[in-house]
Amino acid sequence: KPCSLPWYLIMWLQSLKIKHFRNYQEADIDFHPGLNVFLGQNAQGKTNILEAVYFLALTRSHRTRSDKDLIHFTENDLLVSGLLEKKTGKVPLDINLTPKGRITKVNHLKQSKLSDYIGTMNVVLFAPEDLQLIKGSPSLRRKFIDIELGQIKPVYLSDLSNYNHVLKQRNAYLKANDKVDETFLTVLDEQLVDYGCRVIRHRLDFLQKLESFAQDKHWDISQNLEELTVKYLSSIPLHQIDNLEETYRSSLLSSRKRDLFKKNTGVGPHRDDIAFFINQMDANFGSQGQHRSLVLSLKLAEIKLIESITKETPILLLDDVMSELDNNRQLKLLETISQDIQTFITTTTLEHLKNLPQDIKIFTIQQGQILSQS
């Protein structure tokens, strides 16, 4: 494969084995290091293959929160395994979902913590629902941060998990007791402050880096007409970042009366949000075209950010987005694809894929079967 990037920057998935996953009883697929296109009508199983690749990277689906949905309806377990090519050599990955729970393996070795597994294989997914990122709910934007940041900084996942654990404890305590022990609440608050500040600092650092890459991409896509800025909206005042712990503590204290009444926690990273601005104007009020450009800029920036941190290109998953983009935006996306990044595209037609590189692999999918590979 002709290659403009140094060989050591290319990470790619050589093969994928799936068993009892969605509408696939079993499939064994060998991929192209460049572009792989899954062609077929709707509801045939194209996206399920993309989902399996995503699941192999992140141990979760981008389409459902329930693992049960992933298991073939006649079975009670599933297996997804792949052979990843990295600069360090070949890395076998396995995820097994069983009635007793999930088992994740890297190099055939069982991983005890999720944060030891995630980050081995980096993926960037662009799906039609991502176009809701700007107008959708804050939880969508928090999920966006959690997924992207968790891949490149496993310690973030661990801090976030600890934060969520204490938050759950605090909320359960508020719900279960009409009369609370203020001293016990203060102990929980201290733990929340500790993990919450870590989560906020990770997020701020991530968004600052992402913004700088996204600004370049957006400037290019908008033909030098639009400047993109990203702002972290925290429920804790951030004007004194050096005294964040102190500010967080007093925010919790100020919110305590409200928390006791509503029986949940009113401030903290679980309430935070991100805002996007185009030329200083809230992107919420932008046109549909501007929203598409903004999300495309973010996705292309993610690729660059992951590359700058891991020194390897991530794998790009495009789930039926070509039909959502006009020619100019398609072209910007295709430019990225041709720059030596393994890409998986699902589509119902090759119509919108006119400017693709010659050297690609096309899989035709019908009713959970891979009919042909060309």
C-alpha cells in the first residue's frame, strides 16, 4: 500500500472474528489496511460489523447501553476478537460476554481493569447521531468527552469511575434518610471534591487540546470564514482554577440545602456541559450546514489529537454519514481517509463515494451474511 505517513504511525485491524453478535451467528473477516466499505440495504447487518469493531476497542456499543442487545437472540454469550497491527507488533484482542460477565484479553492475557484494556486500540466514530452533538442534551456531550478522553487517558476512566461511585453513594444516602448525619455527608463531600476536581482538570486539558486541532480543521472546512471555539460549562465556578478544591467544597456547601430537599447532588462534573461558538456566536443558533461542519471538524480533530498523543493513527468508523454531507464536506473527509488511516464505511450505495482511492476492499452484506469481498 503506497504510504505517505511513516510506517510506525499506522495502526490497523487485520482481522475480526465475531460469534453470536447481533444478527451474525459467526463471521471471520480480513480487512484492508486502508479503506473498507460495507455495502448493503438497511437492516442487513452493515452497522453491526462497525459496532463490533467499536465494541472491540471500547468494550461497549455506541448504539445501546444493554449488553444483552448485542447477543444473538438464540444465544446467551458472544465473542468478538481481532488482530491489531501496531508499531509494537501484532496484538490479539478478545472480548467475551458471558452470563457471568465480561472477560477482556490483550495478547491472550486477562485484564482485571477496564482502564488496562481501553486505549489498546483507538477508534474515532462518526455516525448520523453525532450531528445531534450541538443541539442534543448535555449528557450527549458528556458522553462524547468520556469516550474520547477515556481512550487516550485511561487514568481519566478510573477517576471518573471513582467519582460516579461516590456520587451514587451520596445520592443513595440522601434518598434513604430524612434526617442526615452532616458529618457523614461532609466525608462523602471530601471524596467527591477529590475525584470531581481530577475529572474537571482532565476534561479542561482535553478540550483545550481538541479546540486547537478543531480550530484549524474548521477554518479549512469553512474556507477561512469561521473561527470555532469550545467552552467547558461547569456547575463549579472555574475562575480560580488553582483553588478548584476550595471552590468545589463551598459550591457543595451552598447546594446542600437544595440537595437535602431534592435528594440528589446538584453540582459537579455529572452536571457539566460544553458549548460551541462560531465567530463568537453560540453554535446552537447556527445553520444545519454549520452544525455539520462543526461536528466534522471535531471528528477530524479527534484523529489528530489521538495521533499526537499515542503517536499512532486511530481507526476511523463512518456509519452512513457520507449521505449526510455535501460535496465540500465529503471532500474534506475523503482527504483525511486518503492520508493513510484505516477506515470503515457503511453505505447503501456507492453513489456518494466517487472520489475514493482505487485500492479498497468492498464487502457486500445481506441478512447477516458477507456475500462477497472485492
